[in-house]
Amino acid sequence: MKRNQLMWRAVLIIVLLVAVGMMIAAVAPSPATHQQASSTSSRGRYLQYAHSAADYAWDHHDDIVARWRASFDPESPFGYRAPGDLIETALIYSYLYEQDHTQVYADRARQILLEYGDFRSQYPDSAAKKRSDYTNGVPALPDFFVVMRYIRAFDTMRRLGKFSPAETAQCEQWISQSVDYMLQTAEWGAMNRAMLRAESLAWAVRALPAHPQEARWETERKALGDDNWGHWEIEDATIYNGIWLYSLLGYADARGQMEDLFHTPQVYYYAQYFLNLMCPAGMVPDFGDASWTQNWQHYLVFFEAAAAKLHDPELKWAATTIADRFVDFSKPTSAGLGVMLLDAYRWGTDEKAGDPPRRLSGEVMDDVQGKKIVFRDGWKPDSTYLLLNYRDEGDGGMNFRDYLRDSIPVEEEKMTHGHADENSIPLLMSGGSVLLHDGGYRDYMPSGPYGAYRQDYFHNRLCVRPEKIFMGQQAGESRYSVHEAVPGQPLLEFLHDAGSYRPVRTRKVDFLSLPEFDYSRTRLIDDNWGYDWDRAIVYVKDPGLFVVFDVFKARAQEYFTLADLWHTRQILSRGDHWFDTVYDAIGAATLPTDRHLLVLFPKPHYRLEGVEAIKRHAQDELTMYQVTAQHFELGETETLVTVLVPHGKDQSPAALASRIHLVDTTPERAGEAVAIESGGRTILVGLKNNLRMDMTRDWRRPRYLYEAGRIAYGDLQTDGDFVFASQNSSELAYTIVNMTRAERKGQVIFQAGQGFFGLAFDGSADAAGVGKVRYWRDTVKINGTAK
């Protein structure tokens, strides 16, 4: 009986223990359950990817190390680098352990952190002796792009008591040596490499608060961090903008100041800035030192964090768009990506669903810091999108830029990681097809042949040289005493130099967005060579094309060559002064070719046109050009005109080109205009070349006179800066910018009113005067048939 009672008591105890175990399991789910629960949200899929990627890297640990050993290059200019994905695996596991207290996570993170210094045995002493920066030994963590990840993982494991005193001392020694090595090379300023150092120092101070070097690290942390916190970044390059932003987030995380970071006006600005740059490819387009859709991971994390802190559904849309476009959640094999998605999970939110922006064309964001303009008809993958970048090196961060110029061996780039791309078009997309694209990053350090790919001739822009190209002649021409063909000078041969960047200044002249068109005018000023170049872009929304005026104004009496360059991968066909083009690939990315781009030069007189091969973005491309050259008098202008027509692959480019023609202007060369035949109407797009031509007096205000500034574009005459008109058989609808009067066939259709202007400088009596209106829009009835 007693034996039976004991047996039943044992059974009861076992049943109770099982029940308790089940209750504990329900309260503290297993890692698999945690994954399944979290993957139901947008952020949850980030955590699931990170977890799975860490498991994948752990399962392939030996393969990762073996591949690293097989490809290890002791002569690399970057010196020693440890295997990738391992630090990241440790960081992910340290986070998972803190959340779930699953011991296997702690064991795996601990093993990786403790073995990491041993990989230095792969680096031979002979290679180490060649480097002056290794006089204190080869650092275990030499790459300041990832050193903070080791410190983050160590900080968590140490705080949770997962290291013995000896193991803690070993990790601290590796961290200390590596941080001191990082500080041997001084880079400072509001730029990515300084911010990476500041972030690493912030984590070192947090993780090793009692270390003998802590006071020095804190001093360096403050010196570097304060230059970046609450200040404008000096860089203008998609890759490095993303790195800087992500590192700034990590720095704020280390210091527990994430809320404060998004209260700085600069970070709020950058959130809106990069949001408004988003293109139909699902990413911020590449400009400056950058490559096609590269570094999307950094922007994904930044947009998630910004959406959470600013409670902005448009920023959440940007993050979700990037994730959906680039992350293959079915193949979680990259622990490096896993760490970034883990940060997106930690800093992001599912508070609000993503909501795409509704504003269309606009300045991004201003004409001081951003200096970019986007033309767009929507936010969908098949929307039309054109980016103008007129950012110069700028006046900000002078001390930082001077230090970089004095300390790094590079001549081809701006000290902002920018290119000679002022007033260039880095991207044009339509219908999901890439129609114009930027030149890409360098092919090898410090830059490839002719400054690849940074110099002006690698960009879609006007290139100017203060010499005259040898033009030669075609057979039958009469430039020389013979009538045979005389070979001219190849354009790129004429333009090429070492690629050294020359400083210029830029500014916005005007921008307007109206129902029928968007219009921008931006100016490049070259003080050394002595010229101004205005690029005016007009987006004609129906039928959906771009008219580009490149206006050159001499500020010196000199010979100048002007070359309008446009780049492509394939020229499908060509005719009189036009090329039909397509981009089939950018690097390894195969692109849709459903839409083509017609590049038309409607003003051919005294111009040479042609095509030359060029290497851009590490691939074979073609440069289409229109070039002219002459001696310029002081203040003389010349304008090159290009019309860019995105169209379906089944549309005839010849038929499209036949609908666009140049309009005569009077006085000749005072302005330029093109007419576009579309849907039973004629669209006129006209531009004044010299915006100061009507300034004829100084002793009184206003200084301008209509008679001095008027230009006739066919039947329409005005002193305005810009004209957009649409005429059918019965009426003329027009918009004219910055004018006093407009006439059609001698009949006044608009006249600004007289105002009272006193205090003349010559002391004359007060008198009436006519001021200019910002712009005027109207529709007038006409007689006769539209031309």
C-alpha cells in the first residue's frame, strides 16, 4: 500500500512539474515562437531575418573562416581585416540573449568575441613591418566601419555577466588597442569617417568606463562628436550620406540620446531631404561618390528610425519601399545585413502604416544645403522622375574641408565626396526604365583614368574649356581652302585632363511648379575661367518631355569651347540631329527597356554633333554631344538646346522629332525657343539668355526698360525671363515669368501697372515707374489658325 502511495505521489509530482514547465514555456516562448510572433509585423520581419542570418552564419562558421583565409591578401592597402559576418553574428546573438535568456545565444556570442583576436595570426610579420601604423601591434579590430559592433556585443555580454574576469580583461585589451590604433590617423569634421570614429569612441566609453584610457577617449569622443551633432554634413554623395546618418544613429544609441538627435533641425531636415529624393527605383538615387542603388541598407535603417521618432507615415513608406525592393526575406544569409535590420527593428515602429508622399516636383530642399531639384509626376515605380543636382562644394565646414584637402591624397573629388557634377542630371526614369544615369564611383584608388568617374565629362552636363577645339570640316564644307573632309579633333581627347576638380560656385535663379509645366533655372559661376552657365529645365507635363537650355555667358574676353554631353548604353537609331537611346544595364543590374529616350538637338547651326565611346560606371557607354566653339566678347552669350523625350519602345523617334522645331527669336541670340506640336496645339517654350539685358540705367529705380529687354518668340513678344504658351485655333494660354509687358502680333495682352518710385540717385523729381510681376497666367482669344 505504501509502495502504491509513493508511486502515485511520484506520478503526481511529475505531472505537476510538466504542467509548470508548460506554463513557463507559455510565458517565455522559445526562439522559434519568438520569431513567429514577431514576424507578423513590418518590423518583425527584420528581427526574424537577423535571427535567421545569425543562425546561418553560425552554421557556416568554418566555411566563412576558410573562405577568408583562402582570399586573404596581406598586401592589401587596407592592411589586416578579420573575417566578415562573425562580429555581426555575435552582436545579434547578444541581443537575442538579452531578450530571451536562451543560453545557447550567449555561448555563441561569447565564443566569437573570444576568438576574434586570434585571426591576426593570418597576417604575416613581414607585412606588419611594412606599415608604420602597426608599430604597436596589429589591432584585432582594425576596421572602424564595424569596430563598434564588437564593442556593442561585448558591452551587452559583460553587463549580463557572461565573461570571467580573465575573459573580460582579454576583450578589453583588444578593444583598447584597437581604439588607440583608430586614433592614430586623425580625421575630423562633419563627415562619415569622423562620425564612425566618434560612434566607436562612444561605445568604448560606455563599455569600459573604468579603463585607464577612458578620459582620453571621452575627450576624443566629444571633439569628433560635437562637430557632427546638430551640424550640417559636409559630404554630398549618396554612399557617404547614408553611412554618416547610420553612424549618427549608433552614436545617439550609445549615449541614450536618440530622442534628442531627432530634435536637432539638421536631422529633421535630412529625413525630409532624402525622402523627397526617393526615385522610382525604390531608393535615393546615386550622386557624387556612389553607385547604382548602393547603400540602401543605411537609408532603410534611417527611415525606420526617423518614422518612429517623427511619427511620420511618409518616412515609414520610404523604409518599407526600400525593404520590399531590396531585402530577400526568404534568404536570410547575411549577418551584416542582419545587424542593420536588427537596428531597424530596435529603432523603428509599426505605429503607422506607410503612406507615400503626394507632393510632386519641387526643390530638395533648398538652395543653400540641398541644391537639388526633382521633377516628377508621381511616386510609383513607373513614374517619370528627373533629378537636377547643382550642389557645389559650398561655404559650410570650411575648416573641415581644408583639413581633408591637406591630409588625404585625392585631387579628383570635392572634399565633400562630390564630383564635378554641378548642374548635371544624375537620373532620368520613366515607365520603370532608366533613361539617363550618373557616372558611378571610382574604379580604383584614388581615381581611375582622367579622374574616373568624377570629372565633368563623365556627367550629363555642359563642359566648358577656355580654348577652341579644332573642328575640322565635313566633305563639301568651306571652312578651309580645300573642300575635302578635314578630320577634326576628337571631343573627349580635347576635354580630357587629369580629372582634377576645379572649384566653382552655384546658385538657384528660379523654380516654379505649375499645372502645365515645371521650370527651373540654376547657375554655375566659374570665377577662374571667367564664365557663367545657366541650365534651365522645363518639364512639359503633356506630352511628357523635357526642354533643356544651357546658356553660356562670357565674363572674360576669351576663346571657349562648349560641349553638351549626354550619356547612354545603346543608341538604337539616329537621324538628323537626334539619337534614340536606352539603358539596358548598369553594372550587374539588368534594366527594363520598355521606354526609350529621344535626345534631340533642335538648334544645329554652327554645331558639331557626334558619338564617342566612354567608360562610365565600370562599363562601356556612349557619349552623345553637341559642341560649338568661338571667341567670346565680354558678356556675350551662347545657348545650346536639348529636348529629352521619354517614349514607348514602339513609338517612332523620327515622328516624335518631327514635331519639335526651333522658333526664330528677335533680336537674334537674345533668347531661344522651341515649338512642340501636340494634340492639335502648339506649345511654345522660350527663355531669355541674358537676364540683365534690360538693365539700362542706374540713377533711378526700376532700372529696367521694356524696350531694352523685349524679345519676340515668333508672334509673342515680352521682356519676361521665361515663356510657356499653348495655342490652338481659337485661344492662347500663356504663363510669362518676371515681366512688365506681353504682346501678341503687336497687341498688348498684359501690362503691369505703374507705381510710384522716388528717391532717385541723381536727385531728380519723383516719377512713375513700372515694376515686374512675379509671373502672369492668362488665356486670350485669337483669330486665325495657330502656327
